[in-house]
Amino acid sequence: MSLTPGVPRSTSRLCFSEYYELEKGSKGSSVTSFGSLLEHSVYELRVAPPTIEIKAEDGYTQVSVFSANRAGTLVEVVQHFTELGLNVRSARISSDGGWFVDVFDVTESDGSKVKDARKLTSISKMLDINQREAMLPSNADDTDDPQVETTVFELAGEDCAGLLADVTHLLTTNGCNVRSAAVWTYHGRVAFVLSVTEKGQPIADSMKLQRLRQILFSLMDSHGEGIVNIKRVRGEAAGEAAVAAAVMASPADSASSLHGGLLCAGEDAGALYRSPKHSKPEVDIKHCAQTGYWVVSITCKDRNKLLFDTVCTLADLDHDVFHATVDSRNGVAEQEYFVRPRFGEGYDPSRAAKLAALLESSIQRRFPKGLKVHVHSVDRFGCLAALARVLKLANLTVTRAKVKTYAVNNSSGHTFYVMGACGAPPDRAAVEAACHEVGGQLVDCPEGGGRPRLSLSSGSGSAKFSFSFLNRQWTAGWGGAASPCSSYGSS
């Protein structure tokens, strides 16, 4: 939070990254690039940088974080755990009075304590601005190569059929290879974060970048709400938080953000899309007049990334977390946050109701609609664009996608959620035919999910990639009334 009078504060999500960029090039300066004095908390962080203690307990790993407080730090920490594939089973958060002490009990996805030395090292350095770029890959599947520099396109705008195909076709025809990508759609909005290279390097031609920016803006800006950001990043940058940030860059009066943006004008908060996979969460918000805190209580079925979704929603709506407790027992999660609006607004019952509705939505929309398809291939130039094109021609829409390039063997693993153009789950045979059209080979999915058993080598046979369908259960009428265009019941 800003301690400098007259200096406007950033949003909670952007604040830590802005601090990092400022400190990375400051060389100990006491003023900003605009000539104003730095915030007091910056000096505190220089004198007493964050301390992270890691302790192996019986059945879990305890991570304690001590530091001068800076808005956005909690998001940074929780995001890091998420990218490592770790689950937070309990947490105690206290960040009042200019300092914070956070204690997290984390486990691997299988419930065991964290033993991977790389992950433990990454955790210990996650708030060290001098080590961030030198850290080992932060995710759990070796997709990020920290030595690879890429050009990252952050796009957001109104969703329309075939937009992924149009974007990837544009990049491919201009000699760009998509190394990784994340695609989210929500309530008529879409966000892309694509990490691309040109002949293995970031795009160096400034004229080409400007031309791509203009064309992409015309694709995303059909109603004046498009966003196109281009930057150079070391390592792949298609994380979920990056996609959320891309949507949050849209105008405040536009459609919803991925992790809790504002409702459209005239929209009923209770009408947001909800997934049938989990029961409805209980979200209650009360106001403590004595302390000024908004007390947010959440009870719901526990799942992976739950803390990430709720913390990001609060950050995107500019509510600073001062204290919090998080517990998970017997499959039930209980979270309690003591928050205040970042920009000093008083308690407003209507705003509290909207915050509660958006928290509820963020908890439930983790599970996208669609037939889940996993694709595995040797990293072939244009494979993503070709697959997106045939899905578009088959009148299939992509509601969610995650594209990865594995650093170990340079292979690719893509996960798509595909819907029919009429808004119902598509016929599996239609998706299979589309994949076959561009050289796909159907294989059995391993038990428990994951990549298919078939391993393709470059130039071997006629198959360019393997694909499999991951089992999902459908609820009748999910996402609206049952549509006659599909007879597909369960995958």
C-alpha cells in the first residue's frame, strides 16, 4: 500500500510486479522515474529483504514468509505455489502495521510433503528480486526453459468463434512459433497469453511487431474493448495469473475479468455461469465498524487452486488482505479474510453483494465447459495453428486451452476444452475427425489422466501428433437448456 502522500496506488495485482521492475533497474535510487520519492516500504524492503523459512513437518512442508508489507505480495506467493503444482492445505496470514507474517502448510498434489530440491530452492527465492530471473523453472513439469527469451502477446477482448485460429494463423504466417499459450473464455470475453519465438529468438523486427499489434488489435477490438500488450520475457509466460492480468487490463466498465472483474451494466450478479461439478459455495461478507475490515467468510468443497482463485479475485477487485485463515479438513475448505478496499472506499452493501457473487463465481468457474482433448506431439512449427483451424472449420469452439512446450525433449502437450457452435457438448466423432484431418492419431488416455502412452518422433510415420479424450461427466442442461445439436452424453 502506498505510504507516500499524493502518489496514486496501483492495483493489488500490479503493485508487486511494478515494484520488482522499479527495483531491478534502480541501482539504489531514492526517486522514481517521475522524480517523486519512493514509498517508505521500498526502503524497508531494501534494509530488511523478505525472509523465507522452510520446515519439513510430518506429512506437509511449512513455509513461513516474513517481510515488509507490499500489496500484491500475497498474490505473488500463492501464484508461485500454484505454478509449482503445490496445494495449500492451511494458511495463517497477518499483514497489518506495515509488516506481514504468512505461514503456509503446503503439500504435493498427491498429499505428500515437498521433497524436490528444485522446488524448495524456488520457494526460498520467490520474493528475492535479485534472483527471480535466475531461478530454475517454477512449474512442476519442466515446460519453462529459463534461458529462452520469447516475445509474449497478452490479448483480451470480446470472444467469437474461431478467434484462436485467427490469432495463431496470423502468428504462424509471419514466421512465429507459439511455444506456450493459455486461453480462457468467460462470459463473452476471451484472454490469450502467447509466448512465441522467431527462429528460436524473440521477435527483433520492431516494424513487424508494430504491424502484428495493429492486426491483432483489429481482431480483438470489435467493440472498442480490445487489449494488445507485447513484451519480451525470459522463460515462457503463459501462466493463469498472466491471463488474468491480460483481462484485467481492459477498461473498468467493460465485461468481466477472468478472476473477478466488474459485472456488465445491468447484469444480475447471481446469473454468472456456474459449473455443476462442485456444490454451491457459501460466501458471507460482514462489516466490522470498529476496525473497518470487511470480513469475508467462504465455505466450500476443497479443490486444487482454490486459494489462488479467491486471492486473485480479491486482488483484482482491489481489496487488500490484512489477515486471513485458511483450513481444509475432510474435503471441506474454510477461508476467512479480513480485507479493506485498496482505495479507501467505505463499506457498501451493494458492493459487498457483488464481491460475494464474484467470489462464488471464481470458485465455480474453474471447470470449463466442453469436451476435454489432450494433444501430444513433437514440437512442430504451426501444429497449434493447424489444429485450431480445423476445429474452426468443424464449427467447434475452444473454451479453454493450455499449450506447453517441454524443455526436456522439445515436445508439446496441449489441452483443449471444445464446445459445439450451438453451445452444447460436441459430438466426439466430430472432434476426432477434425484431429484426424491434420494428422492426429487417437490413443488411449493413461489411468489418472496425463499424456498419452504413444510417443511420436519427428518424421516418423504419417501421424503428426497423438490425441486422447479425457473422461468428464456431464450434467443435463449444463450451461443452458439441452441442445438438439448433440447427442453426446458423457465422455
